[in-house]
Amino acid sequence: MKFFIDTANLDQIREAQNLGVLDGVTTNPSLMAKEGITGRNNILKHYVDICKIVDGDVSAEVIATDFKGIVKEGEELAELHEQIVVKVPMIKEGIKAIKYFTDHGIRTNCTLVFSSGQALLAAKAGATYVSPFIGRLDDISTDGLNLIAEIRQIYDNYGYETQILAASIRHSMHIIECAKIGADVMTGPLSSIEGLLKHPLTDIGLAQFLADYKKGN
């Protein structure tokens, strides 16, 4: 399973990279705004700065919602750096654009996916990644993990190469459950990744080891 961090915060990206398990980064306009990154040129520069930190894919989202606008923005983003994956919304014009990008060798991440039907269309269009937002489904009392399982079954049935990128991860157990189901990638906050490190028995065991060492040294 690949680990992506869902942020535009460079310090958090560096921390995740230094942990040695980071495979990529996902961002969106909301995350950029949260970090105070505004203005087209500043946003584009920030994407490049992220690419300089990590070794893997960096999803950069388009703002346009019409076919020509998505294509124009996507081509500009793809030219920024070889690690850039163009993030395209799950809308009719978005699917058209994903097919265009696929035909022109530009990798894509189909975002804001909330149903297996949407994921099927994204795979048919050739998306590199599909991003089901499981946390947002959980927020409205719908089983987000079940959506991951449905998409996994459909993709396996037909051999689609589109990678399932479990997005809107809320906590560490989301990561574990997605790994069990067979999601290819998870993306979430640094806290959800670091949460996997924690177990009270590890803390107790280490404290005991250190105490025993001190007794004899």
C-alpha cells in the first residue's frame, strides 16, 4: 500500500518524507488556502516546491469545470514537473478530459468520487488514480469502506489498472481497514500515519527494557 499525505504544508510533508514511508502527496484548493497560498503563480511554485521534497507523485488539482479549461490547466500543471498528476473532478467534462489526458500521456487523479459507478467511469476513461472520499461518506452515515470494497471488486473483475486512492482518511483505523480491503493508496493527514506507530504495550515494553538496562549499567 502506498502512503500519501494530504496537505500543502511543507513542514508536514518534510516530516512524513523523513519518516521514510511517504510515497506521494495530494493537495486541493482548500488545502492551499489553508496554508495561505493564493494567486496562480504562487500556487504553481508551491507545487514545484512540494515535488522537490518528495520522490513520488504529487496530485495538483484543476479549478476549471469545462473541458477546454480543464485541459488547458491540466497541461500547464503537467509541464511543471514530471511528478505532477493532474487532479480532475468527477463530472461529465472531467471524464472527457481524463480520456484526453490518457490519450496524451498525462497521468490523472479523478477526485470527489462517492460511488462505484463513478469509479467505473474513471477507470474506463483511463484515470491513473481514483479518489473515493470515505471520510465524507462516513460523515453522512454511509459506509465509506464498503465503497472501497465495491471498487476493488469491480476493478479486479475487469483488470482495470486504475489505482484506488482512499481519500478523506480520518484516522489510523481507516488506513488499516483500507489495507485489508485492498486499496492501492491511502491519503490522509500526518496524524493518521503517525497513529500507526502507537501502541501502549510498545511504550510499556520499551520503558521496561530501559529500566532493566539501567539496573545493570
